Amino acid sequence: MNKTLYHITQKFPILFFALGILIFITACSKDESLLEIDESSEITEQTEFEENTETTDNDQAATRNDVPTVGKTYVIKSVKSGRTLDISGASNNNGANLQVWGTNVNTTATHRQWEILSVGNGYVRLKGVDSGKSLEVAGGSNSNNANVRQWAYQGTTHQQWQIISVGNGQYRLKCRDSGKSLRVNGTTNGSNANQYAYRGWTSQKFTFHEVGGDDNNGGTTAAAIIGSGWKLNGFSGNLNVGSNNNGLSYADNASKGESHFFFDKDGYAAFRCYPGNPTSGGSSNPRSELRELINGGSNYWNGNTNTEHSMKFRFKIEDLPPSGKLCFAQIHERDDSYDDVIRVQVQGNSGQNSGSVDLRILGYVTEEIEGSGRTINFNMNMDTEYYFELTMKNGVVKLYNLNNNGSRQSTLFTSVDIGNANENYFKAGCYLQSTSSSHSGSSVYGQVLIKNLVVSPDN
């Protein structure tokens, strides 16, 4: 040993002992961080797959990446492969597999289009436009490599996701239940999607391209805002206010193309209806409204079971018809003795488009059981956004006011057990009330705006 170093070590033994401990800890710390990255052979193999993390493609570079927004519909593209998230075989079945296919973000294939719907607290579900089903981690697994598929929405946390920006217009999708992120395990058509602990790989990064957005040379559509799972009751023909039936025919399952009665306005789906418009048989009240589709058709759910059926939606009431009365949400019953189980309405003045209005509950739950409609003690105004939830469980109907995150803030109405109303479905839109023949030539219409419309369970 060098004599000078020897004398120093003899004079300051504690200093050198501490220095030795520090070097040892630092070395161990480095080894542990390496073990953390290489904790399994699966991770080592994936690192090899990801060695060229800067891969991009010309198609992606040529299109604009959108900011994912609740209530809108997107084609979602893998940064690694440049291919879009797709349901295998365009299946509408529970359990159908999530994969990637094709690079065209302007695709009209609805099994490659995903609607973002809020479930509250910053989480969303991704609902397939074609199937109406939502992406989930199979079996609720928390393991790396667990498969991702579609399934009817049940409100479970393995069907809920957080969309997190990773910069450069790219995002990762983090499962609420497992904390792991969606990834695509290949670059060819048919490559499978699963979940994996986030490592920053390009296989875990995605871009969002709005359906009907700038990449499609057009604006958002009312149909895209509402999504699948609904039948539109409206009209056909050319609107001519004052003519016989305003020149229209009533259309059960009307076209969802942009029209005078169903169109996009400021990111909402707008429903407009004139009192002179025709209506379905047995009713004097015209409507432009949605009917919930169940299992792909005009089926029903049972409101007398322990399963809570729920419809959440944001809305604005913009214009009132000549009667000043307009219904915007319902639970309907197949049996005519119940008919409108509940109608959620507003009541104001003829043609009103600003100021306060009454929130009213009508239909079987009040008119038949209580003897008349009920006015709710709620400060409600025209042209103001509200977030409501309408539910039915064990024969009891409830209406909630929600906060901005979709959580229940207050209960506005609770019915008694109404009895055997067991063939039910939701409706939402613009349903004019107390319309009479004297209004038939009026140009005063009712108008309702709706977005973030979510039904659970999603049949």
C-alpha cells in the first residue's frame, strides 16, 4: 500500500469505513434496479421485441392525433404497429377478442370505432360502436399478459380505464382494476391485445382519431355522440311547417343522418320536434327520441329484479313548444296499463328558451299512484347543462342529480314499489306534451340537447 494512503487510513479509520459502506450500498442499489427491469423472462423477451422503439409509419405521420374526449367516438391506433384496435371477425358477442387490423383511421368499419363514456372519478369505458359492448380484461385478471376482449358492460373495475397522456399526442390505457396498461403484442394484422405493467413501450402507446373529426373532412355527428344501442323514433319527408303533418311521415327507427330533427350542436345530439309533426298510433304527442335497444333489438328488461337498471345523461333544455311542456327522459313499459312508468318533464311557458322552469315527474309513478303529477323542488333553468341518472330496481324508480364526475349528488325522486312492471326500456330525447290540434301550424318547436348517454347494464 502507498505510505501516504496507509497513514491516512490509520488516522481516519471511521471515514474510510463509512466510504466503504456507501460504495457497497450503491452497488447493491444498481443491481436491484436491474432486477426490477428484468424481473421475469417475459419482460426480457418483450424488451427484445421493443428494441426499435422509435418505429413510426407514414400513415400515422400524415394524420392529426386528437385529444380523447368523453362523449366522442374514435378510431384508436397502436403507435408500434400503426394498426387500429379491432374486434376479431366484427363479432358482437361477449368474449370476442381485441386485436389490431388495418391502418386507415378514416375507416367506416364500426367494429373499429370506440365511444368514450365516463364512469366517474376520471375513469371511462370504451364502448364498441358496432357491438355496444365494452373493453375489459378477461376474468378480471391482474396478471401481465391477461387478455383483453369485449363484454356487455357490468360496471366492474376491470371494464374501466384511465386514458393517460404520454406526450406527443399519444396515450396509454390503464385498467382501473389491475393498474396495468393495454398493449398490442405484434405489428401484423390480427396481433393480439392484452395488458402489461407499463414500461413506456410503443406497443403500450396509442393515438386517437375522432370519427367525424377533421381527419374525416367533416364535423362530429349526432349519431357518433349518442353511439350505438339506440333506435331513433323520428320522421321522414321534407319539413314544411303548416302543411298537413308538416309534410312528414312518422318513422319508427328513423335515419340517424343529420336532419332537421336530429343533429349535432356544440358537441351534443340535438332533438327537435314541432307540434304539427306526425306521431305514432295511439298518441297525440309527436316526438324525436331514442328507444333503448336490448340485445340488439326492441326487447325489454325486468325492473322488478335486484339488478339496478340505470340511464345516465347530460342534457340541456333549449326550447319549449307552444304547450310549454316537454318530456326528455322516460322508462316505458310494454304493458299498456303501465305505459309510461315515469316521464321526466319540464314545464314553463310557450316558446320559452331562457329562465327558470319546473322539473316535473309524471307517468304511472305519480299520475296513477299519487293521483297527479309531482313538481320537484329543484332549481332548474333553460339552456343550462344538468347531469341526471334514472334508475329502476325491485319495482322502485329513482331520479338522481349527479356531480360532474357522474357520482350521485342528490336524490330528486323515489317512487313506491309500483308492482309488476317487468318489460321495460329507457327513452330519451324531445317528447312534446299536451299538444293539441290548435298548435299544428306553429313554428314554435321543442328542443333538447343530450350527450354522455350511458345505460347500465349495457345489453
